[in-house]
Amino acid sequence: MRRRAWLTLGAVLIGGGGVVTYATASPSDSGAPGQERRPVEVYGLALKGTAAGERKLPRTETEQFSLVGVSWSGALKPLEGTAQVRTRGLESGEWGAWQSLELNAAPPEEVEAGMRGASQPLWVGPSDGVEARVVHEDGTTAALPKGLEVNLVDPGVVTEAETRVDAPEPAAFVMDESPSPSPSPEPTAPSSTMPQPPVTSRADWGADESKSPDPSEYNAEVKAVFVHHTDGANDYDCAQSPAIVRGIYAYHTEVNGWNDVGYNFLVDKCGTVFEGRKGGIDRPVLGAHTYGFNRESAGIAVLGTHSTGGASAAALASVARVTAWKLGQYGADPAGTVKLTAGATQTNYFKTAFTAGEEYTFKRVSGHRDGFNTECPGNALYAQLPTVRTWAAGPVDGLRIVSLTDAAAKGSTYYTKGTPVVRWSATTPAALINRYDVLVDGRSVAGTSGAGYAKRITLTPGSHTVSVRATHQSGAVTTTDALTVVAETTAPVFTAAPTLGLRAGTVNTGSVPVTLGWKATDDQALRQVQLLTPSTATFSAAAYLSNRTAKPGTASTWSMRAYDYAGNYRNAAVTYTPVILQESAAVRTGTWSTRSSTSYLGGRSYSSASKGASLSWTFTGRSAAWVVSRASSSGQAYVYVDGVKAATVDLRSAATSYRQAIWTKTWTANAKHTVKIVVVGTSGRPTVTTDGLVYIR
């Protein structure tokens, strides 16, 4: 395994005898597309010690860098205290906030001379200034590790040509003189039960292979996957992801002194998967990601920090896809557990003690903290690992029918004319779903890819069950609960056409009170009835009457439409004309006097206190209403219809009111009728004041 290489261009003496060493990067620029090639560079700045057990790096201007970390002599020696950095943005020129570094990064299982202990590298974006500090949390003065440095990485700019040309060897490299271990034989890549997701190769993300000259080592198989986060800002642009990966690669090789990047795969927030440690993505390459358990696992790192904010759905989907594919090469269930042999004696984040050589049970998809004492992959991402397991293993999770369009539900039954659109959703990402099938009565009638979400189907008349079946890439199948769907094309029927009758209420020259009546039924399920003209209204299936008003002297068409739940409908319409007959149009007997007031219809009415006085109106129509004035002194009257006494009407009212339709009668059809009113001559209140008659024809 190769030792860390350094390019030393200068040294500056600082207070207390501390020395800042550095290696400059190429001239500053933003790394935008189309720029000339700029190789990856790594350089370090020593931290100054103080009597308080603190080490500092005052604000220091540097050449351009985008990734920063802290390292020290001794790969297995822990750093006690809190390491923090803040940087100055290259474009803004502003200093950012202090950021804590994650210190307990896992060392490789086989530690060699020259390897350094190091924090996780922190992606800060293009910067040109750095300030750092390490302070003991308890304020003690215990010694800090020797060789404590701030390490800066410029990921450079990669052109298409650069990925095919080795970068020049920097000056003053010091190489490990010890012989490299004999590589383990390169295994044959086993086929997987799951499809391989797209992976961006090392060449495509710009790996400088001269930084990793040692041959790859291999495990016998991949029994488990450990999920990590890389630390650093989450607001990076996904176009920066290759540079972030190059920076991590340079940090692991140049700062940690490893022979390659530690992770087998890296995934950005847009879901792009990057090849990590070389040796073949389809082979069980030995990584350096989970100390003590690298020999039987693969490591997948999500770019960013996920202590409080979870990884994106796209990132989780890609982690699940890589996990399913890698474990599928060895017939392992991502939702299962496995026994792993500890390669080191240590304690993990949960205080579980491991003894080298002993077996311990792990979930097939575990977090870094399950095997090592680290917060990685962060609380938020760790809480998302059950989702990764479910997505990777199957079956499809969260499958449900969202809607059935061109259909309507009554209770738990849907009604349609026969060609509804079934829409569904699932929480498992489409990339992990092989196909969807729409089932009618248990048989597939339509299918889509895993990216599908809707399908129109055709149903024969009658009752059916409709469901959606999802097939995970693992072959696991899940099916939604079935919906009962009735296909029918028979329109509703008006068993009683719309009818209009007069009702009690106030009569005006512009409107009279009426009741609209109807009856509608359907062979399956009547949904509603609508009034279309002369006004609009919607009624429930159970309704059959509605109080309305009609304009007198005008023929109005009362048009209605009955709908069933399938969307079939039928119209019905009738035309009626309300007519006002003034009191002067009546045939009179006895004594009647004329009264004038704007409160009366037409400004006038007849009044009589003479017992037996009468008024008669003859008309051809189907409904009639007698219109009167009412007061506390009003008397009574007999009402005769076609010569037969129909009612005795008392006009007495506590409140005075005018133009009141107080008595009404409706017939089933138009016919000639005579309505006669006779004054009763009630004791103490003999007066009757009439304002006319209204009828409908």
C-alpha cells in the first residue's frame, strides 16, 4: 500500500515555533465546463499548539481548494477534542461559518507505515482561505497527536482528454519502500438476480490512476452493504459531483495514505452512482470503509451530511439499486440478516463490543455506525435505511389505486360507462419496479413499465373487480385491494316528468311561488338530478320537490337532467305559463268595494264585509292559488271548486301582509275550472280583502 505523497514548495515560521507547510495548487478558477485541464492537488497546513491544549491555524490565504480535512500522525490514534474549520469563498470573498469535522473516520483494517489518522473530508466548494482549530471539549491540556495538519484538496478540472491521460507525477514524492502485498486473485464476476444500475466509471469522473498504482484486492463475496455519508455541504450542484468524488479520492490517497478511495460506490443527491475503489464494480473489491468488517462487505457513500436532513429520494433509490444488485450476485436478501466475522476488536456507536475473529449478526443493509464508533451515516440517513432495505428487497411498497377517472363511486362501488382510467402510485422508485399490470376479475388486461402510473381499460357490462399488480425487479409481487366496478350504459328514467304547481307565499307582478316536482330512477344507481332552465340547481338522488319562483305572463321551459353514477343521463322538459287574474276579472255577487294601494297587485283590491258576497274566476289550467291580504281583523271565506266546497279559509293574521297566496290546488292536467270564494261574515271580523287569482297553464 502506497504512502502519502507531498509536494512541498515552501515553509513559513509562525509564533511558538509551529511551521505551516503547504503545496500550492494551480491558479484559482471556478472549474466551469470548457476550462483548461487542471490536475488534482493536495496540500497541508500545520496547526500551532498552545498551552491550553488547543491548536490553531490562523486565517490563512491559500491557492484554490474545495475540500478540507484534518489529519495527524498515526492511523489508529484518535483525535480527542473538536476540530472545526471555516473557509473563504473563492467568488464571494466572504468567510463562512465554523463547521465541525467528523473525526471518527474508519481506518483500513491493515494499517501500514505512513498512514495517517484523519477526519472525514468536508466539501466546502471553491475556496481560497482557511482557518482551523482543535479544542479539547473539557478544557484539559492533554497532548494532541503529533503532525496535526489541515489538509486542502483542489479537485482540479477534468477534460475529456484528461480521463485518458495520466497526470504528471508531482515533484518531491516520497514513496513507501516496503513491498506491496501480493494481490488476491481477481474473482470471476457472478451474475446477479437484480439488474445493474448505471454507474459512472472512474475514467468518466476523472480518476488519476497514478494515485493508486497498487493492484486491487478482493474478498470472497459480498455478504452485506454498509451505508455512509461523506460529510460536507448538501447544497452542491450535481454538476460538481465528479469533482467532489475526485477530492475524496485525493484525500484518501494523499492524506490518509490509502491505496485508493475507501468506498466501493458513491452516490450524489441526484442519484448518480460513481465507481469507487477500482477492481471492477461487478467484483467483490476489498474497500476501506467500515473498520473491522471490510472483508465481507461493500461500502456505499452518499455525498453530503445527513445528520439532520435525510438523503434525497433519488439518492436512496440509487443506494437501493446498487445494494440489490451487489447482494443479488450472492443470492442475499437485502431485507435479511447475516453473520459477519469481526476483523478487529473494537466497540461500535451503540456500545456493542466486537472481538476479532468472532461472528456477529448484522442487517444485510447496515449503517457505518453499526460496525464502527462513528455517527456516520448521520441520524437522518440511518433512519432511512429501512426504506433502502424495502426498496432493494421488494415487494413494491406503498402500492395503491389513486383514482378511477371516468367513473364515480357510491359507497365502495364504482360506476362507469365502460372505459375508466385506472391511476396508481407506489413509494418504491420506478427504477426498482419491473412492471405494473391492471387486473380485471383477476386477469391482466393492460400492462406498463415500472415508470407507468395510469392505464385506460375497457369493461364489459356488469360488475367487475379491478386491481393493480406491481412486480418488483426481484420478482416479488404485490397487488392492491380490488375495487368493485360496475360498467353500464343505461340512462336514468323520469318516471314522473317535471311538474309545476302553485304554493303558498307572496305573489308579485314579477314572480309567483311555485313547487317543482319530478321523479327519476336508474337501473343501477341514480346520482343526481339537475335543473337546467329557467334557472339552475342540483338535487340529490332522493330529492323530488323544490320550491322555486316563476315569472307570470311568460311561458317558461322547465328542463331537467337525471344522471347515474356511470355518467349516463336523460333529459326531460315541460313548458308552463303562470297567469295573474285580477279581482276585476271575477264574476261578483253581493257588495264589494274597491281599495287602492301600491301594496295590492295592480294597485287595487276588492273588500267585502257582506255575508254571502262572492267572486268567481273561470280559467283553463292545472294549478290555482287565491291571493289575499291578511290582518288581525280579517275574516273567513269558503272556497268552492267547480261548484263543490273545497275549504274554509281563515284570513286572520297577527301581522298585516299583502299579496298572499293562502289557498292552492293543483290537478294532474290542464282543464277548465271555476274557483269561487264566498264571504262567511265572521262575527267581529267580517271583512275579506281579495287581490286576485293566479293559475298555471
